[in-house]
Amino acid sequence: MIRERRPAGATRRIGPGGSFVGFACAVLALLIWSGWFAVTRISVTRTLGPGDIVAFRLVGGALALLPPFLPQIGAIPRRSWADGAAMSLLWGAPFALLVALGVQLTSAAHAAPLTPATMLVFAGMIAWAAFGEFPGRQRLLGFTVIAAGVVMLNRSFADHGGATARAGDAALLGGAVMWDTYTIRLRRSGMKTVQAAAMVCLYSLVIYVPCYALSGVQKLTAAPLPEILLQFVYQGAGRRGCTAGL
């Protein structure tokens, strides 16, 4: 992959049109992300399970990202393929399974503030450990406030949910750590976001979907068609495609 080099100190100019598109994608991704927990909760507490949600995510994402990606395969260096394999273990099926399981064991209202908030804290801590990037006093204060809020939220929820709630929290926190590690790995690889997302879909599709098909799809065949279509569009083409576009 050939990357554009700019002179030291040069800044990238973004026209009015590009800025508008960027903000529009950011807002759309925010809406899709915030609704993801609720949409996932609808199915994992009714007909479908976490494994089905992951299959929708991978197949739908592959249909959205692979067509423009496949013609570029020949130009991708070997190192990028190795990075893609590592990132597929972080943002692929394992991440989606952990978060879907956490939503199933807790609630959408609990998972929605817990996972994104802890992502911010873990990202700062990982960047500090991996790159020596000290977050600074203001960020440390923000991390402290977030951590205090998460502790209070978890204590209140765990008192009512018991061991099940704690297991759900562990799954959600594990997903947050995996997401942050993925972003750090992506940064170090130098790959484009869309390219990395397409690689994650490709690797995960090849490994996960055959195992999913062999394990049985009884829940999928029992689910109503509108629910299947909702999850397929939202989990795959919607959430994966728009988030990768950022």
C-alpha cells in the first residue's frame, strides 16, 4: 500500500464538501452505535442468540465492504495481511460475541453507557503503555470521573443481577479492551480504516461462518423474517459499513 507523504509541518486541507460528509458520517455512526445495544438486546432475549448476531454482522459487513476491497488484494503487502489477521481476533467474531453476550446477560440500558465509556479509559491507558503518551491532567481527571461513574453503575446493577450481571459486565469490559487494542493495532499498521475493516470481515467470514453453519442454525430458522432482516441490515451493512467509513 502506497501512502501519500507530506512535508513536515504540512496540514491536510479539507474542503467544505469533505467536512460536511465527515460530520454526516460521524453523526450517522453515532446513531447506529447508540442503537446497536437496543437492537441487539431485542433479538438475544427473544429468538436469536449471540452467535446469530455475529453471523449477521460478518455476512452483512462482508457484502458492504468486500466488493470494493477484493480488486485491491494483489497490491496488499504481506505485512498488512498479518496485521489484518491479528485485528480480526480483536474486532471480529470474538469482540461481537463478547458484547452480544454482555447485552444478553445485562440490559441495553446498562451496556450502552458501560462499554463506550470504558473504551475511552482503556484507550488512554493502552496508548500510555504502548506509546508512552501520557494523557495529561485533564484527561486523567476525565478518566477518573468515568471510572467512578462505572463503579457506581456496576454496584447498583450487580446488587440486583448477582453473578449473571457480573458475568455480563466482564464480557462488556472485555469487548471494550479488545476494541481499544484493535484501534492501537490499526494505528501502528498504517492501514486505512476501510481496508482493515474489510480484512477483519474476510478473515472472520472464512473462519466463523463455517463453524456457525456446522453448529446448527435452529434459532435462525425459527426467527421471523422481519427480525432477521432488521439484524442483517443493522448489524452488518449499517453498523459495520458506516463505522468503517469513519
